[in-house]
Amino acid sequence: MASGFEDIFAELTNINAEQVLLSERVKLLEEQLSASGASGGGDEDGERERPAGEPVRWHELDAEQHAVLWPQFVSWVIWAADRYEMTTDQLPRQCWWQHGAVVEELTALWTSHESAYANGEDGGSAPYLWQDALARALERMGRFWLGSCRNGQHKQRHRDAAWGGDADYLLLLLAAGDREPGGDPPGPGRAEPLDDEDGNG
């Protein structure tokens, strides 16, 4: 009979020890949360601090988010342009922000730079890989704006028509996604029958 009580007592002792450990873990987590809240990790409205390297989609930001992130981005672009001694052939100093593709490329470089230099598991190779990405991005950016902006003059790239804003064009594209009676979707890879010399299929 005594051994039965000893077993129960031993089990209660184990449960008590686990409860103490759990309480300590909860206390530690609460301290970490309050410390991050005090350092700007969030406010009473539920806003959170943007993690380093989190992608930025400018067109999805509200005015307040844009007002916070745009100055950070501009500051980083200026830093990178000076640090890597970019020429106006690589980045049009007087109007880079007016070239959407250049802004997107620079935004990707900015967020990947944040991620590469943040404390993480792959910290050793990430900065090197970022340097490689920068070299390729500089080459691409020159093609995005085609070097047409010189001597402080911004020139829009010539296009016959914009891709967006044309309702008829959008309807045509959406209709192209409809499956045909045979079940095959139209589009690339679908071979259309060719007429032979006699005009027969």
C-alpha cells in the first residue's frame, strides 16, 4: 500500500516540476514580447514591425505604409548607388523612380539585402549571393530604361499601347482562357491545322 502512495507522490512531483518549467518558459516569452513591444515591435493598434527582408509590393501599400517605407527605400538606394559607385549609365540618377521596372528591381535588391545581412541560418553565403544578384540587376536595369534618360532629361519609353487600361483587350485575354468544345485550352502549344496546297485541312 505504501508503494502505491510513493508512485503517486513521484508522479505528482514530476507534474509539479513540468509545471514550474512551463511557467518559466511562459514568463520568458512574456518578457521577450514586452521587450519587443517597448522597442517598437508593435503598438496598441496591432501594427507589427516589418521583418527584415519582407517583400514590398508598392501598389498594395496604404498611404501610411507607403509614407513609412518609401523614405527607407530611397535612403537605401542612395546608399547603394554611392557604395557601389553606380554611374548614370547603370542607374538614371535624375529619374530612376519614374521607371517602374527600375523601382521594382531596386526594391527586390533592397529587401534581399536586408535579408542577406540579417542574422539567419545562411548568413555566410547570403551576402555573397546578394553581391552576385546586384551585378545581374545592374545589367538588367540598363535594359529597363535603355539609357534614354540623359543630361537630366527623363524620357518615357516608347510603346504603341499600354498593356493595362484597355477594356476590350482585357475581355479578349479573358476569353482566350475559355476552353474550346474539344476540351483543349487555346494558346501556346496548341497546333492549328494547316491547309495543304489544295486548300484542304
